[in-house]
Amino acid sequence: MTDKWRVHKIKSDCEPWLFLDGWEKDIIETVEFEKKDEALRYYAMMIHDYHQNYANVRSDELSLFSFWNEDEKEFCEACDDDLQVFHGILFAKNDEVYSLEEDEEGLKMLRTK
């Protein structure tokens, strides 16, 4: 089986790193690559672009970044409240989150972008 490298863009009213049941429905776009280095370049570019547009950022082991602006909220009818909107970027190998913490090539590429 050939590995597929995926970068998922996520938009949600909860922090993406929580991986609550059904989190996959919050994926708004998936870009797939045959080669890890191409996926890493795209992932690094997306992180850079999101940094330009969002004031707040949090990362989870470099494989998942979440960005938000305090004033971007959506009304939730079920909870009758305004909820924060989060924009996430997730790096995956096949269908699993790929740990970049232990990937020297990945770390090097992220640090140079």
C-alpha cells in the first residue's frame, strides 16, 4: 500500500485537538499528496498563511495547529450562545494524525519555513 499524506483544514466551534466524536464533519478541505515532502511544504505554507490572518494560535505536537480571532463567533441555536470559531490544520499519514515531533525531516522543514 502506498502511503497518502493529507493536510486537513478544519473549521469548528470547539478546539480541534479535542477530537470529539464526529470531528471529521468539521473538515472543510483535504489536500492529498503522494510524497511526504510535498505535504510538509504545503502544511508549512498553510501554517504561515494562517499566522498572517489569525491573532491566536495553539499547536499540539506540531501535527495540529489551531488558529482563531477572538471576535469570530457563530451563534449556536442549541446552546443559545455565541461560540468561538477555530480554524485547524492537521497533518496526517493515511487516516491517522502523523507525529512530527519524532520526524527529523519534518521538524527541519517546519523550522525553515
